[in-house]
Amino acid sequence: MLSSRTRLLKILKGEEIDRVPISLYEFDGFYDDWIHLNKEYVEILEYAKGKTDKMYFWSPQTSKPVLFYGVIDEECISREIWRDGKSVYTRITLETPRGTVEKISRRDDNIHTSWTIKYFCRDVKDAQKILSIPYEPWRPGLDSFFTLDRKLGDDGIILGDIADPLCLTVGLFGLSRFLKLYMRNREVIFDLMDFFQERICNYLEYILKNGAVTLYRICGPEYATPPYLHPKEFDRLVNSYDSEMIDLIHKYGGYARLHSHGKIKRVLPYIGRMSIDAIDPLEPPPDGDVELREARKILGSDVVLIGNIEERLLELGSKREIEKQVRKAIKEGSSDGGFILSPTAMPIVTPLRRKAQQNIIHYIDCGLKYGKLRDM
């Protein structure tokens, strides 16, 4: 039997493997600041040992203020945190050469995510403030990468996480305001994306050149998918920028994984032009609009499909439904190419309901049961 590390590397290289890899997605690294403090989650992680294949989230540590992949002068940025009832609020204030912008986010007790309730930018004037920020390239230490790599050993591989220019640009405004501005003033949108592209690619090349070579998940393309924008806009907003990132990753021997929720069927032909190595989460209808067999037909045999078990199925579904969907996903996803079984997201609430815990364990069991196609 192959180790998880070997299994994942082989599937990314298009080589034969012993069984379909099984991922617990954000349970591997993304939730590290809270998951190990909750018994019901720890029990899942203990059960998963030796059964699932880790693609463990990693990003560099920093002792300096960093924003948009650039170092910020400590005197130009401040953070204020306060509690109101069952919520914790954070205000980030940024002084730029053209004026001040601020962002406010909220995090509720026992829900391990945050919501932006005020964005840095409301209009072109605020965008110009962002564009005026001096650029000092971020050159982080990479010891944490090599430490994590040794710690993982045969249990899996590191998954680098990086935002593309569209992700950072939408994050300035929120999606609805971004879409309105894109319709009225595309010039400033592309100015911002070019601004971010330089920073992202400089950062990415630095960490790759210094040995942080692995599988990288690129986030942001979902903001240019239908029904928000026409597929042709996807080519302008995603392909034109992400292709350069993908080429950089490949230049140093890494692998590129494109992340896009939503209805992506009509943009899959554009995605297929970018020479990606993998894609997730490939949500089925009704949340998404593409079945794995359709994605395989459009993308071909060289792209590893990752997905497509909906998170709400793990929360609310029956064990029979989970078994049916896992079996279908493995059968369709493994047809004529590589496939990694994965949820489209994972629970973020504490405590975790017993039903959800048992369903996640059953998901693992079903992945092992049907992971060898000859057993189906």
C-alpha cells in the first residue's frame, strides 16, 4: 500500500495509484487555531489517522505587518478589537498617502469564521488610496514550510494557499459593489488587479525559488463565474492573471490547484486553457451546475478532479445518502483521470452535532470501501 504522500504525488503526476485519496479538506491545517480544542473534532481526526490523505494548509509566518503580499509600515496600520454581546469585532485602519481606509469584520462565538461588515473601499476614490500604498516586497522566512514538511512525513503533502488578483480586488469592495464598479469603471478594476498581480507573483516566485515547492490552491476565480458575469469576463479577469501564477508554479516544479465554488460549467473551457493540475470543489447541482463526468469530458484526463461531496450532506444527510454520493463521485471522478474525494467545505461550528460527526466518519469509511474501482 502506498503512503499518503506517495499516493497524492503520483496522482498529481498522472501515475497509477492503489486507491482514491480521501481528503478532510479544511480539517487539515486550515482550522488549526481551534479544531484541536474541541473533543468532537479531535475524535474525527484520531479516527482519520492512516485512512485519509492530508493536503495540509500552509502559509508563511510573519512578524511584520503584511497586507496584499507587501510589508506595511507599522505606523500606517492599526488594529482595534472589541466585544459586543456574542460577537467580536475587529477594525483595521490603514493610512495611505492619499488618505485613510478602514475595514471592520465580525466573528460570532462558536462560529469559526468572520464576516466583513465594512470594506476598505466604497468607490474609485478609495481604490486610488489603495493604489497609492508604497510597495515593499514581502520576503517571509520559510522555516515553517520545511518544519511542516518533516512533520507530515508520509501522511500527506503541504497545500500552499494563495489569493489571485481578482480575489484581492473583490475583497476591497465586497462582491456586489465590485460588480457595479466593474460595469461602470473597468479601468480602475484592472489597475487594482495589475497592482496585486505584481505583488502576488513577486511573493510567489520568492517562496518557490527558496524551496517552498508543493501544491498551491489559487482562490478567487469564483467571483467571475455565472450568474455574476458572462463567461467571457472570466477570461479577462481570471485567465489573463492566473495563467502567469500557474506558469510560475510549474517553472519551479510545483502543482497548481484552482479553487472555485459556484456554477462553473460554462467557464470550464476557459479553465481548461490554463494548464492547471487540479480543480476543486466541483459542486453538483443544485448548489453548483456540473457533474464530475461533465467536468472530466471538458477538462480531459490530465486534470485531477477534487470534490464533490457537499458539506450540507455531511451536516444533514443520511448515511445511505452519503454512501450513494461517495460511490457516484468516485465512479465518475475516477473515470479517465485522477480523482481525490473531498467535501466542498467542512463544518465551522462548535460544538459539532453528533450526526455530523458520525456522517464524516461514515464518509471516510465509504471512501475506503469504494476507493478501488474494481470493488464497485
